Amino acid sequence: MKQTFSRVIVKGGVLSPAELKQILELGESAGLDTISLGSRQDILFIKDDDSLKIDAQEKFQFVSPEEIGSENIVSSYASADIFPNTPWLTGDRYLYILENFRQQPHLKINITDPKQRLVPLFTGHLNFIASAHEDYWYLYVRLPDWEENQMYPALIYSWDIAKVATAIEDILQEEPETAEVLFELVNDAVDSNNRTVDKPLEVPFYPFPYYEGINRVGDDRYWLGLYWRNNKYYIDFLKVLCDLCADSKIGKISITPWKSIIIKGIPENSKIEWERLLGRYGINVRHSMLELNWHLPVNNKAALKLKEYLVENFDKRDISTYGLTFGITDYTRKAYYFTSIIIEKNQPPVGLDGVKIRDTYNLLYAKNFDPNTQQYIVHVQEVDKAELPRLLIELSKMYFEQLGKKPVESKKSISPKETIKTEAYQCTDCLTVYDPKYGDESQHIEAMTTFEDLPEDYHCSLCEAPKSNFVKRVFEKEVD
């Protein structure tokens, strides 16, 4: 069946509830019941025939699949204020920077915080990454015909990001081959408030976060993460959600590259309204991390089917993949990977038309299992689908064995350390730990309160799962 779809550009993956509602109404007028989300934080209108007709307004930019040269800006605004972040980089700072982009870029642009793991740092042509200096950014460049990222030899001022990006697009016809040449050309073209790069970019490793459900942040605020495993978000539900955002005085809605939605700043006094909304529409916000840490090509039913097969196998074997991310791709797609482990489908043999050939796959993993190293190592090649679960579990075990150790390139000697084992209780939904040694300040639970002595209405301080969702775990810690 022929499908038609269009992308709606959502600058930085952030828009107001009113803007989202207008987009949803355009989808309804085009005969859609659902929308989907794209890998670069955009919105997709998909129809199972060729009758998609959009009454587009000037306010929104719709891009057809065949259109080349119009890309969305990716930002880590979605993670600001709820996940680890560079202290000066607040949500408002992203919005000011995005507002400076007056024209639609032709290059892929990423504007990200290196201390978060929700949004990839290096999947753009121009990758602006926050530095420790307030309002200054590293720039890693990988132009369309470049083989790898190169660091721009200056830090870029926040209010110059749009200007520098536009200048780079304007001088592409001169075919610069290095970041140094690009730097000279940009300096000739625009005045900018650069700063010297005084130290290399450091990207600390954090496990991939759990981004679903209603979660507390601060004393009186919550954030909500929404995820549909089939990437089909019902328009009627989202319209009511937009109205509730307005009633709750929430100004922005975020889209993540994992095809999910995050709403920040839910006041405590309206939390019950959000729970009622989710319950009324039967919305599941308790997916396992096994579901959430996958990146799939948009609207690819074969990739979704493969993911479901692998997740089912993991679930049956009670396997943990916390902190890891998985991606599925094939020989037809040239993508910049941003997951820990890649499952790559091979091209079928040529010249065997009409002969049924079983698919084979390659497995690759990022160096140190950190996608931001931008280096991938081949684990196995040409394996059958039935072998994938065992091999992926093997890779997962490799990840946990090296977790917390120094990177493989480090050659410094490591002094022997003593291992101490402690017992604590872990939420099976979001993996938050309750340690009796410390208690839980957020719920006025004193230190040295045993798990058995916790009140029956005790709940997870992050995702608010009930006490019954906690299980006892043994944790090992190395000490000098």
C-alpha cells in the first residue's frame, strides 16, 4: 500500500501548546487520526494512501519526503532542568538561541548540553555543544562531504550561533576541506564574539535516562514523559493535553529524538488532573526500559517488528539493559549513529530475484558503549535473526562488566581496591534506589529506616511507583 507523509518542522523540538493544537487540527483536516514523531524532533503526517492534502499555513513549514535542503534544528531543551545539565544552560537560554534563527537551515544543526544523554551531540552537520564558559559553545563540524567531525578552532558566543550557522551555509560553495579553513572564511564573512578554546571538550558518561511517566522535579513541580511503542499519537488525546497545558500555565511542549513527548513544569496542584487525563484515555506510562531505549527508522514496520521480537526475548530472560541504547538500521540508510549498539541489516545477495533468502545482520557497538565517542566496533557479521538475542545479551554483559572502569585508552596503572557489598531496594520502573542508610528526605523518611518500616503508602520519589514495585538488590562499591 502506498503511503504519503510530510514533516512539520519544529525548531529545536519545542513548541507551545497552542502551536501543537493548530498542527493537530491541520492533521484532522487532512483526514488523520494520529500523528507520528521524527528522529530530528519533527512531527510527521502519515497516510496509507496518496490522498494526503494539507491546508498548510505560513506559520508552519511542511516538508515532503522528496524535498532536499530543509532540515530541523535539534536541541536538548527537552532535558533542561530535569536531567543533569551544564549549570548556566537553562531552558530559557535554548529558547533565546532558537529565536535567533530567522530562516530555515539547509544543514542539520544540533544545539546540545554535553552533560545529558537524551539528545545526541554529534548527529548534525553543525554540532554546537555547551562549554563550561557561560554562553560559549564548542562547534564540531561534519559537512555533508566530510568523513568525520572536526572541532572548530574557537568557542562560539550564544547570540552568534545562528549568525555563524548561516555564514557557514552561505560559504559551502567554496568547499572548505578543514575546520581551520572554515574558520577563516567565517571570520571574513561575519563579525562574531569568539573565545579561544582553552581546553578540549569533556563529555562525561551518563547512563541513558528513563524518560517516561509523571516524575517529581524540585519541591512542587513534575514533568511528564509520553511514549507510544508504535509511534502513533492520537490527535484527540493530544488536543485535550494541549488544553490542559494551557489550564496549567505550561508554556512549552518538547519532542525528543526517541519519538516521545516531554511536558515540564506541571504544578503540584494540577498533578491529579494530569493523572485523570492519562487514566481517562487509558494511556500507559509504565513501559519497561527495554521498550524505551530503542531508536528505529521512521515508519519502518520491519524494524518495529524486529524490535518487538528482541524486546520479547529480553523480557522472557529477565535481562537488564539499563543505560544502554539500541538502534536498527539497514544498508539503504546512511545515518549518523547515536546508540550504544547497532543492529545493521545486510543487503540481500544480488542476482537471486525470486529466491527467498533469510535476512542476516551485523552487530556493532560504540567504543566504551558511549555513542559520543563516534567510533563503532564490529562485534559479529552476517548472523541470523535467531542468533541476535543471545549476541545482544552478550554485548549487554560486556557493557556492565566495563561500566565504571576507566576508558580502554587509559594506560595508567590502577591500584587494588576493596569491594564493599550493600543491600538496598530499587524501583523496577525507573531504577531509583532506596537505601535505608540514607532514608528519603523528600518524604521525610529518616536515615536508618528499614524498608520494612516504611509506611505502606511510601512511593518512589522519582516516578511515584508504589512500595510494592521495589525489589531488594545487592550493590557493589569499590573503595580505596
